[in-house]
Amino acid sequence: DTAGNLSSIARALTLTVDASIPDPRAVSLADASDSGLSTTDDLTYVSTPTFTGSGGVISDTVLLFAGTTTIGSALVRTGGAWTVTGSSLNDGVHSIHTRFRDTAGNLSSIARALTLTVDTSITDAPRAVDLENVSDSGLSTTDDLTYISTPTFTGSGGVISDTVLLFAGTTTIGSALVRTGGAWTVTSSSLSNAVHSIHTRFRDTAGNLSSIARALTLTVD
């Protein structure tokens, strides 16, 4: 006080100063969310994809961004791994990156970005499937009656690099890539002597499936 008296010492405050934080490793698209032709092409029709990564400290928060927009967050698990499902993304190309925020509020640098393509557009259904003339062994090339147990079918209406899937009822009996101009040709696996309902649908590179084309009634005898 003004006379120089000193009080007793107050109960101490324990203060922790933490100005360090690890940097995240590169973000990856979870395999289950990568619906494209492979699990490494980062092409998907899943508009709320899940991402994974590592390099954090347990109880840190990983922040997930598309460009400058925060689209998700999660706590880092034991061992430094993390998983975040993003909020809905529009069709297009997105730059996905992450950074850590620790319990002291420190922010890490930004991890190397992942280029993600979201494509939810559905390809139009194929035009009606047709039995190729050389496979139509009946009295005419339009009666869809054949003794050939592995007939060839043709059609059009696709986009180059789409896959056409050929079905007999609910069973897949063949597939092929759509050629330039949208045409395709598929030779089926062996069909039994019977009447078969043959139809097709397209699958694009993102994994989207078209509606089913009008069926062809084929008789194998």
C-alpha cells in the first residue's frame, strides 16, 4: 500500500504458452467417395464426399476447405489420422485443402490441395438396342431370332468414354466403351435357348448411371 506494506501472494495461475502446430499432410478422397473409373482419379458423383488425412495431434481440429470456403471439420484421432465429410459441393472442379487448429488456437499452414471433380449429371438413356445384322440368323435381319448364343448388339446415343452396359433381364452380359460419335458395339456372353429381354444403360466416367433403354425381345434357338 502507500505505506509500503506487502500483502500475501495470491494463488498462482498456471499459464501454458503454445505457439507450435504441425502441418497437415496432403488430403485424400476416401475410396468409398471416389465413384469414378478408379479410386485414384478424384472424380465422383458424390456431392458430399468424405476426405481423409494424417499428420495431426490428437484433439487438434482439422478444417476442410473448398477454395476459401470451409466445408467441414473434425477432431484428429489417436495416431494423427482424421476423416471429414464435406458439405454439399456443386458440379465442377474444386480445390480441396486442409489446415489444423490446435487447442491453443494456432493455425497450421495449408496442406497441398487436392483437385476434385464433382459430376452428378446423368447421361441420357441409350437409344433402342439393335441386334447386329450378322447375328440375326433368322429368316430376316429384323426378326431378332438367332441361333447364335453370343450375339452382337449395337446402338448409339452415348458420350465418348462412357461405358455401355448390356443386360439380359437383370443379368449383365457385356459392356464396352462408347466410340467417337456416340456409337457402340457389344458382344454378349453366352445366352441360353430362350426369349430374352435385352436392354442397355450408360455409366459415365464419374459413375453416374443413365435410365434404361427400351428393351429388345431376342429369341435364341
